[in-house]
Amino acid sequence: MDVAVTGVTGFLGAHLTRVLRDQGHRVRGLVRAGSDRSNLEGLEVALIEGDLADGEIPRAFTAGADLVIHLAALYAEGTEQTNPMFAVNVMGTGALLGAACAAGVPRFLHCSTMGTCAPTSDGEPATEADRIDLARTSAYHLTKVAGEDLASRTEGIDVVIVNPAAPVGAFDLKPTVTGQKVRDVVEGRWPRLLAGPVNHVSARGCAEGIVAAAEHGRPGERYLLGGEELAPEAFIERVAQAASVPPPRRSLWMRLCRKGRWSPGSFRIDDGKARRELGYDPGDLDDAFREAASWFKRQR
């Protein structure tokens, strides 16, 4: 297949591109001018410059493609970046869907996040039928919900949506929120974690799940792509073990100032649908922790 991918230079995009190339697919990526492309070194990928934020999708990006995989998103905490997030995550998604339809692309994979399904009000693992309480969620997750709604309502193209857990692995340049937590443990710092369990997944396994959903997912459906649920203490221990470093400890100052406590919240999901319908296999999380730890050590 000829696959057009947004977010191709990013963390998950780097893994997805490798999976696609390993499977023999041709890949073209939409990249911003001046963006860091080091994650794609050594890979055969056609790069086409464009920016989702301005809503202009180059015709060359979608023309003749068999599939569009939309990974790109803007993430920020708080509300200061709400407008830029809306421009990319909602308006950019709409522009891309329009461009794909105009080019006659038959299939579109929209990558969202488990955070549009979880957490549930009763604390049970979320399924694809669940939706977060919009009155109690972040600006980022609001834009991702809106992006999903746009994708699911688009006519004239088969749309499949995936909702990945927190991915772990190499190529986490920024890093992501989860990547920063891994890096903190690797470098001996106390990470900022949620008090409840969070589902984590190998980035490679997640990328393979995205391809499986793109190829075999039912149009109009959502698929949660999970891995393993970890409480905060288990996360620290597993990362430290993978990195062959001692687990970080809170200093006396942190304890006296009540710093380093877990933030309230959790992200629990049930990915049984993807496993049943797509043959989804998330891979080994400890391998992903080792890969991430090794990669972060090399970046020092």
C-alpha cells in the first residue's frame, strides 16, 4: 500500500514508519518546515512539507494514497495553548479529512487517545463505548474528543479510530509525558505520576495495532490499544529494573514539603475488542522499558 502519515517524525510516528516499511508499504509523511527529522534517519520515506495548523494540505500528500494515518496532534497542559491545540487537533483533522476525501483516498485511520474514553466515573476499565465527562477533562482531551467526532461523522471515506494507551519506547524526542516519567526514573529523579493505575503499551506494539486497525478495523469503530496496567509504585520499580538503576526516593525536603505525592487520577482500559477483532498483540512492556531507558541514556 501507499500510506500517507501525519506525525511521521514524532515518537509514535517513528515506530509506525518502521512497522510500515518492515511490512513492505510505501510511506509518505507530512512534515513542518524546519522540523526535526532525526527519527527518520536511514528510512525510505517521502517527505512533503505542510502544516496542519494552517489548514492547507498539499495535494501531493493525499494524491494516489491508499490510506491516510493521522497521528499528528498538539499536546499541552492547562488552557494557555487551547487555541493552537484546537487549530491542529480539530481544524487540522477536518482539513485532512477533506483533503483525503477530495483525493479519493478509500480509508482513513484517526489516532486519538485512551483519554477520550477513560477514566470512567465508576473507576472500572473503560471500553470503546465509554466517553469521558467533558465537564471534568482537560483542554487537550476536549480537542481530541472533537477530532474524533469530526472523523466519525465524515462521509465518503471509511474511517477507523484508535485510542492508544500511554506508549513507551525509543525515539521519544520531546519527550512525551510518559517518556519524561521514564527519563526521570532513569536519571534518578522522582517522577510525577497519577495515584491510580495507568495503562502503558510498547510503542512498537501500539504501532502494529494501528496498522492492523487501518487494514482490518471496521469503519466507524473505535479500538482501544492497551498493554499493561501499572500502579505508580510498580511503574517506578519496572522502569528502574529495566534501566538497571536504583529506584529514586523522595528526599527529606520533598517529604516535609509534601512534594512528590501522586496526583489524583487513573487511566484504566479494556482492549479486548482490538485483541478479538484485530488479533492485536501489544508486545512486551519490559522490553519497551529497556528500549526507552537505553535510548534516553544515549541522549545524554
